[in-house]
Amino acid sequence: MSDNKNHSEAEMMGWLFKWTNYLKGYQRRWFVLSNGMLSYYRNQAEMSHTCRGTISLQGALIHTEDSCMFVISNGGTQTFHIKASNEVERQRWVTALELAKAKAIRALESEEEEEDFDGDQKCEITSIMKNLASHLEDIHTCNELINKHGTALQRSLSELESVDSAQDVSAKIKTINERATLFRITSNAMINVIDFGSSCYAHQRVYTYIQSRFYRAPEVILGARYGTPIDMWSLGCILAELLTGFPLLPGEDEADQLACIIELLGMPPQKLLDSAKRAKNFISSKGDR
């Protein structure tokens, strides 16, 4: 794979300070995170021809030293001492590195598993389970970071009660704001991993067009009022697909999707049809589809 393609698929890029030696100390370098590897260059112009160093995250240890510094080590053969300009930037990088590390480990395990199976054994259910495991691992990584920064934020808030002087209060509030920002960053990372793009509270209606077609509940198709039961409908469809390896209700469009539902479960209750705004688009007054 070419360098340009690697860079176009980079998960994160930016300026950081890397420890070089005792004479030069920390020097500003351009870092690129891509495909489970962290690489650095003297500047962006070098990206197409001269990489100054690369470390694999697959077996690396990533830990923070203070509010701005973090260290990446892969067992003694390579160690990067890196400093960000502030704590927020450091946490953005650490979060991205932890997620990239988890993804690299999963990719290696996946390759090893594929070597143990024949082509005929690689069914659709295997792909689904791997995808699910990948998301669960990302969620676990984000959850650990959220717990860490949530605990730090709670501790800072508790310490604020015992502060007396105005100067100390001001400093403590600054710390709380930084902790709150770190908590927000990791929470946003969790949201991106879980993909809660169309989620809402039970009493809210953010969208009328929701749920992937194979997992769409009949009340959504018919334009009726819906609530949390539609999530259980989707879960049931997903579990059936995980068990069999095939979609339970594979409609080609909305009309066909409703037909699949009716074929399996029968006509929706008349009360639902009477209250549904789009029922007449699919079902006549005589009950014909």
C-alpha cells in the first residue's frame, strides 16, 4: 500500500513534541496514526518520502506521565516519549491510540482465525459476530476511559468544597473545566463507537424514518406512534439473524417488508391500522395488501 493511501486513511494527524536526546530535548514533529501504526516526520512535506520513525501499537503499552506527556513502548525495543501542548490534546491522542491498538489486536486475531477455517466455513454469521465483537471491544475501551475521567472529575468537584481562598477556587475551577472537557471527549468517542445517531428519549420523536429496513417495526413502516417496543422488535430480528445467518424479514422495499411481516405474523391489529398515517399506502380498507 502506498504512503499516500495510508495518509488518506489516517485516523489522526497533528503536531506533537517528541523527545530526541539530552542535547536537543523535545522537538516538534508531525505524527500520523494509521492502520495500527504511529509514524512521525519532521514536517508534513516529508510524508511522501521520508518517515523518521514508526511504532506498532499492537503490543505496545500506552501510559500518561503528567497532564501533557504520554509514553508509547513496545517492550523495550522502541519507546516514544511524547508531549502535547495541553491536557485536552494529549487525551485526544491517547484515546485515539487506545482505540487503534484494540483494532490492531483484533485484526491480528481475525487473520489467525481465518487461517484455521476453509472458505466454505466462512459463513455470514462469522462476519456478523466479528463485527459485533469489534464494536464491543471499542465500547469496552471507551468505557474504561470514561470511568477514569469521570472519577477524576468527581474527585475535583469534591475537593472544591474544601477550598477557602478565591485564588484556590479559581485554580480548582480551571482544573474542573479541564476534567469536564476530557470527560466530554471520551463520551463523544463512545457515542461515535456505539452509533447513537438516531437515538432519542422515549417521549421524543426526532425522526419518522428510522431503523434499517430488515429490522424496522411495523408501526414505523405504517407511520403510527411508536415507543421503546420498536427496539425490542429490532433486537428480535437481529438475534434471529445471528442464529440462522440470514435476515428474518428480508424485504426489498417498505411494501415488501410489511408483506414479509404479515406473512410471518398475520395482519397488524385494526387499532394500529386505524391510527397509522401511512396504512392506506400499503393496506386497503378491505384488508388487502
